[in-house]
Amino acid sequence: MSIVALGMNVFLAVLMLAALVMGWRLERRLRGVRDSHSIFAKAVADLDGATARAHAGLAELRAATDEAIDLLGGRLARAREAADRLDRSITSAEVLARQQVEREPAAEARRPAVDRQPVLDRAPVRREAAAPTDLRGLLDLVESARANTGFAPLRAPAARPPMRSRMVDEELFDDAGVSQ
């Protein structure tokens, strides 16, 4: 065997060894890519599942919102009707009161001062007559109409309960400041 042939064989052996090392390194990198691909596929599947659950949640939320809109829409319509009835009642009561005052201006002056209490202090009186004949009866009719429609009658506010002493507040909140 000649030296040239031997050199070529050694050179080919070195190249084959280098190719073997490069192949081994490439195989390791490809294994890492395959592993990361499987992890990525699992993450995509999890994301797809979360998206499906979010779509289902949105559908339920839309259904609940539609139900709430229907329910509140009905209540708003009934509240508007009640407010309209109350407005008509108040308007008609005011018109009747003006008419009554115009018809009997002297009757109010003849009434004793005790009877001239504001409506806020009196309890509502229900009358069976279709139309009251005096101003007091008309005001009582307005009060009973307000009571019948569910609105609070025009009354003076109840007396407020006495205020707690500062000492009670200090006792209540004294321990809270210590624990912080």
C-alpha cells in the first residue's frame, strides 16, 4: 500500500468520524425538537379546550343576560304604568283641589285653625264617596291613592334614633386598632 492511499484512507476515516459526530449531535437536536413539538401540541390542545369552555360560558352568560333583560323589561313597563297612573291621579287631584278652592274660598277661612294642619301629619282616610266635597277630603283621597299604588304616603319623617355615644364607638373599634 502506498503512502498516498494510506493518507486518503486516514482522511476518509476522519471525515467519516466527523460525519458520525455531526449525525449524533443532529439526532440529539431533532429529539429535542420532537419533544418540544409534543409539548406544543399538548399546549394547543389545552388552549382549544379552554376556548371551548369559554364559548360555553359566554353562551350561558348571553342566556342569563337575555333572561334578565326580559324580566327587568317587564318590571320597568309595570313601573312606568304605575308612575303614569300616579301622575294622572296627582294631576287630577291637583285640578280638583284648585276647583274646590275656587268654589269655596270662604269655607277655608271659616274652618278652625286646628283643622288646617298639613296633610303630612294626618293619617290617610279612605272615603267611599266618588268625589270629595271639600279640600280636606280631596287631600285624603290623594293620600289613599298613593297608599293604594304602593308609593309611600307624604308623611313627616319618623324621629331619628338617638346617636350612639362616642364611648361606645371607641369600645367597638379599640380592639381593631390594636390587632393591626
